[in-house]
Amino acid sequence: MKRNILIIGASGEIGRSIVRLLAKEDTQFILHYNENRSCLEEVLKEVNPLQILSVLKADFRKEEEIWQFIENIAFPVHAVIFAGGKAHIAQLQDTTETAMKELFHLHLYAPWMITKHLLPEMIQRRCGHIIFITSIWGNKGASMETIYSSVKGGQNIFIKALAKEVANSGVYVNGVSPGYIETKMNNHLSREEKDDLYEEIPLKRPGKAEEVAKVVQFLLSDASSYIQGEIIHVAGGWE
């Protein structure tokens, strides 16, 4: 049976890597993006058009667009992968209320509402996957990224709590927690700053988006049938 997979943030580097990898399987996609349509177009050229059920644009910083997005999901969803969002670098006292609300909506409120909408059908089918791409900062916190660390920590606890709630319903809830991955989110770092970071990572290199995607693929497979409520670190040994 073909699986319909909803990918939130499909235009980002990790989202695109997930699409490329899962497109090799018997999979159909509902793809979400906000601003990077041109980046999404790159991966759409590599995928069989028959595998694309719909492409939906929504800015989850705006509550009304969250509800519009939910209303526009016109196909059954067997798995949802939350790979979108953004970081915010600033001292707490310099972080605006607007930035705080945006991070809350992107990383917590929108996923809550989307999951709430999709869960009844998954429970009725006794089959489903909910996967979050979280962050190592959600576990240990990061200076200058207090709010981002907080919402990622919120995702981690949401995963663990919901996993217990739905475990007996055939629905799997897990997370993938990347460390330093070579994506545009880290473009603000200088070459020297990156080299210093690599020295802190036991594997002495950045991770790749496709390495995160492979863990998502594993979590969607039968090989992960006894994994529930886990946050799998993809961080090269960086703790």
C-alpha cells in the first residue's frame, strides 16, 4: 500500500533530503513550504510527479494560515514529519515578543494543531507515524538561543508524552535530534567559528542533511517497531 507522507518544511535542506530518500519507496507526498518555493522546485524535478499529491504554502507564524493549511489537507496522512521552523539568535533581554510568539507558533502551536487534526484518523486505522526533527539544544540548551532551545525542549516533551498516550493505538511518535548539520541555518558562523565547533564534535565534522533523513527513514520502517517516544541524536557524539 502506498503511504501518504506529509512533510512540514519540505523546502529546507533536511526536508528535501527526506523527500529524496523516501521517494525511492512506494510513497506519495503532501509537501509544505513557506518561503523557499525555488528550493522545493529543485527536489520536485527529481521526484516522479505522480508521487506528489499536493504542495501547500503556509506561514505558520500566522494562526489563520495554520487553520487554512489544515483545511487544505485533502488526502489521508499515514505519516507526518515536522522538519520546518527556524532558529533565533539573541540574548533573552534582546529577544522581542514578536520573535518569541513566532517561534512558539512555528515549533509548538502549529505542530500541536496539525497533530490534533491528523490523530483521530491514524488511531482509527491503528497505524501512523509522527516524527519531529528537534535539536540538540532542546536537550541541553544553548546560550544566545534561549527561546529556540525552549521550544525544541517543548517538542521533545510533547513527543514523549504523546507517545505514551497513543502507544496502544498503533501510532508511533518519535524525534530526531540533530547536532551541528551543514545547512543554511549555520551560515551566520565564520569559518573560524565552524572549525572551533568541529573540534568539539568527537567525529570532527559537521553532519549532513541526508544523515538525518536516513534516521527518519529508519523510524518509518518496520525495523523500528519497538521504538516509541524516543529522541534519537544525530550529533556525531556531541553532547
